[in-house]
Amino acid sequence: MRAFITGVSGLALKDEERAFLREAQPWGLILFRRNVADPDAVRRLIDETRTTLGRAAPVLIDQEGGRVQRLGPPLWPAYPPGAAYGVVYDRDREAGLAAARLGARLIAADLAPLGFDVDCMPIADLPVAGTDPAIGDRAYGSEPGKVAAIAAAIAQGLTEGGVLPVVKHMPGHGRATVDSHKRLPVVNADRAVLEATDFAAFRPLAALPLAMTAHVVFTAIDPIAPATVSPIIVREVIRDSIGFQGLLMSDDISMGALSGSLGERTRAAIAAGCDVVLHCNGEMPQMLAVAAEAPVLAADAARRAAAALAAKRPPVPVDLAAARAEFLQLMTGAWQPARGYA
């Protein structure tokens, strides 16, 4: 298998996508709203992809709640943005952590029966005043200890539900003043400030199995290359200062923050120390370009990939009706769900 995760274009595989999957053998698949119709269709797409690949490849989704929720009403419940957990935490720390863990456990209960293995959360980014709203209310707060605690509770809830968490966006996206989907953010904060704030939020999460990089330049460390393609940041900050030793994936390699061809971006991310490259949009010419440059998963990257998947556990039994009722009670005053949530 090769060191990339791919998207596909629609609700079912096209013939050219089946041929691509058989030949390119991506490590995993990521789904978006364009791939979602109803539960049975999602299961069919996941099952068909795995059959085509000839193995139980990991399937990922971004299901945070709030603005970032690929499965939603009326077929799936809505969930709060991350900031709502911060509101509960501020009035009662233990209640905030319980709400975060329970919310993630309920999300996992939605995902696991469909065949998803991985949810791309929690977020440990620390927004500051004047930054771009791309993170915004997705963040749990602006203090490292609080953010790390809520993120850890979310990771616990997902794991208890049989779904692996991905902590993002290492080593921090909160100071970005532009949206990295469109342009390259440049952060000029001193390294000492970054170490005490942005990076500090990730350190307590270093033992999580998977993480995603940030397409952000930190001029105090590497004045040219964004973290995703910076060997300095991957080595000195993500691996050494933060201490993360799990599987490191890039953020979407097709985003506007990065420059160069898709092949050049893929080579640069792998050379910088990303284990796996993420490509999301399902556009076949781009998929082919990424696959052509993604190496066979080997050595440390293969070891970390295997260790990440080995961290997946069967769901801990839970009374979902009671859990949803408890979750709503915990979130009272911080988030008002749409009618029919439960």
C-alpha cells in the first residue's frame, strides 16, 4: 500500500476509481458530504472500497460538530461546535470534560456502524484575537491546559466508541490570519511564546495514535516552509518538542496554502517527515499525481501506521438513549440542539 489517503468523487465508485484504487493502493479513504446520501449508501461505498482494495483499509471522516460535520440532520444528529464544550468547562470543569467525552462517544456511535475507523478530531488549536475564523468556534478555548484537557476527553470518547482520533493541526493553526484552504498563513510569534501556548496544548496529547499537520509557516522556526513540508518543524517541534511519535498525516495536500504541483507537494510532505499524505477532493487527475509520488508505506511510517490501527478497540457498551439525555443535560445553556436531536 502507498503512503496516501484519498477521497472519491461521489456516492458510489466509478469504474475509473475502482481501477485507480486497485492500482494505487492508498493506505486509506476519506469521505465528505458529497459521498453521503443515507446510512445504507455510506456502508455500500465503504464496503465497495475495501473490496476493491482487497483489505480492510481505514476509512476517515471529519465529524467534529458545528460547522464541520459531514453526517448531519435529518439522518444523523447535530453536535455542538467545540467552543460549546469550553463554555461548560468554564462553569464546571468536570461537567465540561464529561460533556466532551460523551459527545465524542455519541459521534463514534454514529460512525462505527457505518464502517468508519477514524474521526479527524480533536482540535488542539489555540485561536488568538484577530485571527481568521477558519478555526473560530471549532476551538475549545484559548488556554493550553483547558484545550488539552477537552481534547483528551474527546479522544477518550471516540476511542471508547471504537473510533480512532486524529489530533489536529500540529503544531498549531490558531494564530493563522488567513484560511489555509485559500492562502498560506504566516505566524511571526516568538518561539518561546509558541512553546508556552500553541505547542503546549499538543504535548499532553502526544500519545494519541494519529495527528494532522498545519499548513502554516512559523517564521521563528522555519521562515520559508509551512509545517507540513518543513523537516525542521516536523523534527524539532512535532517529534521532539511536542513528543508526538504516532502516525503523522498532512492536512489536505490540495489546499491553497501550499505551492507547487500536487506531485511536488506530495514529495515535499513525505521528505519533511509526514508518514502519509492526505488528498481529499476526489478529482482524478490530482489523485493520479499524488499516487505517482506517494511512496510505498515502509520502515518507520509503516510501523507507525500499524501501531495506529492496532490502537483501535471494540466499542464499550453504552445505553445510547440515556447517554444522549445526559449529554443534553450537560450542554444546557451552552448549546441548543435542533428539534429531533435525540
